[in-house]
Amino acid sequence: MAHCSFDVNVPGTMAFRAPLALVPLLVVLSARAATPDAGPEPSEPGTTTVLKDAHGATVGRVMLTDTPHGLLVRGSLIGVPRGTHAIHFHETGKCEPPFKTAGGHFNPGQKSHGMLDPAGPHAGDMPNLVVPKDGALEFEFFVQGLTLAPGPTSLFDADGTAIVLHAKADDYRSQPAGDSGDRIACGAVTR
């Protein structure tokens, strides 16, 4: 029985001699090696939202990942004023400056605002973000009970939702929005 082999040279790997039977596997490996920027395929359903300020400049990105218990929220900010800023999910997926078009906080359970209010919180209430002097921040936290899947707590309801960054900190108690000041950035949550 004759053996057929060939030389293999995949960029970024060692060259070697391989039997002809390995051709399909090597083609797949070669395609993966040729596209390192593609990264791994996402294993969980999610979406990414771009936050823009009132002038249309991108000031952040927020990635939402659906989990069995709620949403994992990961994001980054750049060019945001130093200080503590409230961030909330708002009830309408529309972001026209000064971002009042995003409506109030996402609140399908009709609760009071604030994590410190015994009758709260809104589903859209999230922890404050503390932005350092350089205006750049990476963050990650979990919001229990929300989803991207269909249902009463889905961010993909009939009119969508938005992520809004506020000028001041949320005091986690004041009605209706935690005395968190003006809306300084907004991004519609889309599929």
C-alpha cells in the first residue's frame, strides 16, 4: 500500500509532513489560524449597545449577555466626566438628545425607584459607576431578573429599551429617578 503525504506550512505554526487523510482537518485549522481577529464564537445570546453623548460622539459600549438568572452587563466608557454616574435601563429604545425620548426607567413590575426603597427597585435600576480622572472605565455587574428573551421582563419589548448614563450619582432612594441629574449619554438596546 502506497502512502501519500505532503508538506504543510500554516502561517504562524511549524511546517510538517502530513498524510493525505488529514487534509480536511488541516483546511479547518488553517482557516482558523488565518483569522485570529475573529475570536471565539459567542456561546451565550447577547447584544452590544453603543452609548453616544448629546453631540453624537461615542462615549461607551455595553455588552449584555443573557444568563438563566438575568443579564450580565459588561462595558467600557471613555471621555466621560470624572465622578459618580447613575446608569439605568430606560423604558423606550429611542435616544434623541437630551435623551428624554428614552422615557422613564424600565419598570415592568411597577415598583418604586431605588435599591434602598423597601418598595423598589425598578428593574432598570443598576449600580452607580465611578469614573476616574481620565474619563475611562471598564465595568461589569449582574442585573437579576431581566432578559433578552421574550417575556414580561425582556428588554426587547414592543418599543425597545435604552441604556442611559446620568450626570450625577443615583441616591438609590429618591423618586422617580434617584436624583441622578441630566442624561449625558444614551444607547438603544437592539438585537
